[in-house]
Amino acid sequence: MAIVAHVPFVDPLNTILDPSLPLTVTEWEEWGDPLHDPAVYAYMKEYTPYENVTAQDYPAIFALGSLNDTRVSYHEPAKWVARLRATARKGPFMLKIEMEAGHGGRSGRYDAWREEALVLAWIIEQTH
């Protein structure tokens, strides 16, 4: 089994605790406000992937993010993969941060194809 996580929103608790981020306050209506409501904080902490990495077997994971993503900051997949590497078993856990892209990855047909080829090659490697 293998997982490809494109711009994974894996640490919503810590992200939504920061009201200075552009989408945080508007997201409180949907997610709840963990900054001012302890029950929302406790509930979110129960299900967020970053907070719940444990020392168990995980499938291979390839997380992709972008430095200029204003929706899911690059540090979310980066620290998730770091925690997986430090805590979880099995894997492998790979990370790719695109340095010149936003939420949808690189623009341009050839750049998009190169990234898709990389992802497909990784999937083939994990599943052969």
C-alpha cells in the first residue's frame, strides 16, 4: 500500500490556532474555534493527522507541498513527514516541496507532466 498526499492539510489544529493567517478566522465557522473554545481544541486534537502519529506501521507516504501555497503552508507536510520519520514504523516517508509553485503545483503543461511522472514512478516503485 502507498499514499500520495498532495498538499496535505495534516495539521489543522496548529494552523487554525493562528488568527494572523489569511484563511484562519473565516474557517472557524466550518471547523470551530480551537483558540477560544477548549472543547473544539480537544476534539480537533483527537483527529488531526500530525497530532496522532504513533509508533505503528504506516504505509509508504509521499507528501507534496509548495513553498508559495497560501492555503496549505509548506511546513504542514514537512513537519508531518518529519514526525512520521521520527515516530512511525515502515514507510518510507518522502517529501517534495516545490519551490516555485502554489496550491495547485507548478503551472505549465510540461512542469505538471514532470511532477505527475515523478509521482507515478514512485507509486510503481512502491507497488511492484
